[in-house]
Amino acid sequence: MSPQYFRYLAIDLGARRIGLAHTDLLRTIASPLETISNDMLWSKLDQLIQTNEYRAMVIGWPLESDGNEGRSVDRVKKFLISFTKRYPSLEVHKIDERYTSKEAAQVLIDSGTSKKKRQEKGRLDKIAAAIILQRYLDHHN
């Protein structure tokens, strides 16, 4: 594969579930990938990073509405320490994740997703991860 073609991976690190998203190979569009449980995180990341052309990871940075770091920042910081040790060749980018869950819920409503499907656990998490990643792309490409 040509060195100009690679993907970004995004993580929405929740307390109960983790949303994953990634870009196309030209890094123009973010797409929801899947939602996983916290205990599956490292095995899933190993699988993704070994089988795809990822060069960077974008993670949601949990800020409060006033712009200050939220109480979830410590969990994300701890994760980032482990991530950079495990995958030292991948760049890490943090992006403000404020209101991404609300945006994800609105995306589901706007797309005509039924109320029953909108309430399925995990559906919002992967869409929120895609929104986080698209925010990054919109501001850095």
C-alpha cells in the first residue's frame, strides 16, 4: 500500500462502553466502526492496528461545558499512558468531545432510526467516536 494511504482511528472512551471509528484511506471521512466493552479494548486495538494502516489515534478529551477538564480526564490520561507504551509509533491527538453524544443522538433521529433502535446500548458510542474523528479532520486537514 502506498505510504500516502493510511487511516486514523478514533476512540470515545466511556466508563461502560467504548466507541470506535476510523477514516477512509485518504482521511477525508470518518465512519463509525463499532462499540465494544471495556474488557475487549486491548484485544480489539491489537487486531485493528495489526490488520489496518493506522498511523494515528484521535481520542475524545472530556471537557466540561465551561471548557475545563472534566472528571473523566483522569481515566483518559491513564489510558493514554498505556496506549503510547503499547503503540509508540502511533501519533495521538486529543479533541474536545463536548456534546458529541447529543450530536450522535440527533444523527440517529435525523436518519429516521426508530426509537427502539436508538435506545440500543452502544449505538450512540460509535457514532460519537465518528463525530470526534470528523471534528479532528475538519480542523486539521
